[in-house]
Amino acid sequence: MLTITRTLSLDESELSETFIRASGPGGQNVNKVATAVQLRLDIPRSSLPLPVQERLLNIAASRISADGILTIDARRFRTQEQNRADARERLIELIRRALEKPKTRRATKPSRAAQERRLEQKRARSKLKQTRRTKSAVE
């Protein structure tokens, strides 16, 4: 079980891990050892609540395939264990972000005084620019 919060956890069977060779520096180790991890979660088939799934699709849109599979690549470290833990930690962080309900926006209206201040600032700015004009531009 992958624990996300006290009340929410994912079963290990919902996750798919593939170990691949990492790119970048590392000498022969890079060519021989598959230390990078690709962690996959099939969001539509996961046990996550539907609102969380929808927010997760929005938050991590660039990492999600057309089938709704979230892919996290972890290749920061030189060992499989560290990269695996890193990928799982990043997945947990994404899901925790998706758990937060966004605040609903309430439409507001500027006060009459605020509108008047704005219009007065516009008039003052216009007057300032008028005084900078040359006579040929005015005529």
C-alpha cells in the first residue's frame, strides 16, 4: 500500500514500474545498469475518488498520455532504490495537490470610489501626456 493521507492510499497493484537505463554522466554504469524508473498510474482505473482524478488530470496534463496513464520518470539518483522512492514521493505529492479543492471564485464588483479613483488617474495621465505633445502633433 502506498499511503497518501491517513484516509487515502493506493494499492501496489495499481502502480507499474519499469527500470530503464538513465542518460547523462555516470561512465560505464550508465550503459550497464538500468537505474532510472518509469512509474505509471492508470488514472481512470485507479481507486482515487473521481474529483481527485479530474484535478490530477488537470495538474499533471503534460505527463498524462491520451489513455489517461500518468508517467513519472525518476533518474536523479544512481541507484534503483533511490529513484524508485523519488518517483513514488513525486506521485504522492501530485495526488496530495489534487486532493486540495480549489477555492470557488466569487464575482465581485469594484466600489464606486475605486471606479472614480481609476478614472481620475486616467484623466491625470491623459493630461500629462497632452502637455508633452508638440504643437504639430496637436494640430
